[in-house]
Amino acid sequence: MSLAFTVWGARGSMAVSGARYFRYGGDTSCYHVEVEPGHHLVIDCGTGLRSLEERLGPPPLRFTVLFTHYHLDHLQGLPVFSPLYERANQFDFIGARRGGVGAAEALHLLLRAPLFPVPYDEVPARCRFRDLVGPLEVGPVRAAAIDLRHPGGASGFRLEGPAASIVLATDHEAGDESIDAALASFAAGAGVLFHDSQYTRDELRGPRAGWGHSSFAAAAEAAARAGVPVLVLTSHDPERDDESLERLLAKVRRHFPATEAACPGMSFPL
Ligand SMILES: [Zn+2]
């Protein structure tokens, strides 16, 4: 079985919709690999989860879910993800524990009144929780994590599959030399680096500095430093419509020609 790593949501901060967002999509963070028949590795549960749901087979299904962090744009697809309401399905939720909060605490906060009508304890699927500590095997895929620079912390992931390696750094503010150097060695040898590029350099000179996101230029620098062959820009700002994203993509390609911008349905062999 050949594996495919697919993007279902690449929008940062909040979901957007409308004709201006047709190409690069409006759904928030969600990435997916079917690692074995019926066993799905999902990274982040943003609103992109809805597009994934349309493509899933019948139960019983198994999900291994890795969270980059627990900000709402990375969780908000989960309460309405219908496989959660199927008794035959099994979920393993895995994420780093930060400030005393791991995946279990985050989901218990989310699935309860007044935020959601179904409390977590009444979810029919079998759910298990694990703190992310060290690399793990998900079917034939090995997943390793790195701590990135983001308010409250965020994990980046490196997935090693039978065919390729992909690094995902969705929420990261470049500029801390030790973290940037660690990310460069973490991504070295990978086939694709997904890197946060929510803002332009000019935007980051204003109040957005410290919000935990990188510039387009920083993403290109990170890809060059890691020596990866392909850069994929991600965590698109909700303000960034297709036209302005195309314009910025063209600029980045002058510095790093093999650059793409993440969009729903974009897929790479893993
Ligand atoms: Zn965040």
C-alpha cells in the first residue's frame, strides 16, 4: 500500500469562506495519512476534518490523532466529526503536555456545556489519550516531534514513511536561533518541509510579532537552511485571499523556486 500525506486544512487562526479563498481553501489545520487500511493518522483537528470525513470508509475505523497544540483552530473540527459518534471506532489522541494540559484535558474542556451539547463522557467511540514523549510508530510511519516557538508551545512533526519523509512546522515564529537551528537539523534530509508563513515581514514588524507565526521570507530561509528539496507554505492568514497568496508565492519562488502553498487535497507520497 503506497501512502499519501494529504492536506485538508491549511488556514491559520480561523476558518474563512467565499470565492476569494477558492484555491487555497478556508479550513483550519488538518493533515492526514491512511497508514494501513482503515487506520488513519491525523495531525490536527481543525475544520479541515470535515473534508477528510467525506472520504472515509465505513466503521470500524481507527484514528491516531497527533496535536501540534490545543489552540482552538487546531481542535474545532473534532466535536462535529461523525466518526466520534460511532461505537465501533477507536481514537488514540496524542499530544504534548504543556502547562499541565494534555490532549485529554483539552478535549474535556471542549466537549462540555456550554461549548458543546455532547459531553466528552458520552462520546460513543473508544478514546484513549497519551502524552507525546519521544518518537512513536503509527503503522509503518515513524513520527518524531520537535518543540517550536509559539505562544504556549507547539510541536512540529517529522513523518518517516516507506517512500519519503515530510516535516510539518505549522505554527512557528522564526527568530530564536537555537530553535531555528534545531528545526533545520530536524528537517534535514526530508523531502518536503511545510512551514508557517502566516505573515509578511512587514506585518511582523507590527503588533503580530510574538503571535507565534513566521514570515514568507523566514519560511524560505528555513527551507534553504534545512536543505529540503520542496517547501510548502502553510498556516495562511485568514486575510490572505488567493490573489494575494499567489503574489507572495511568486516572490518566495525567487528565493526558493520549489515552493508551493498548501491547499485542500494537496498530496505527497510518504
Ligand atoms: Zn496556535
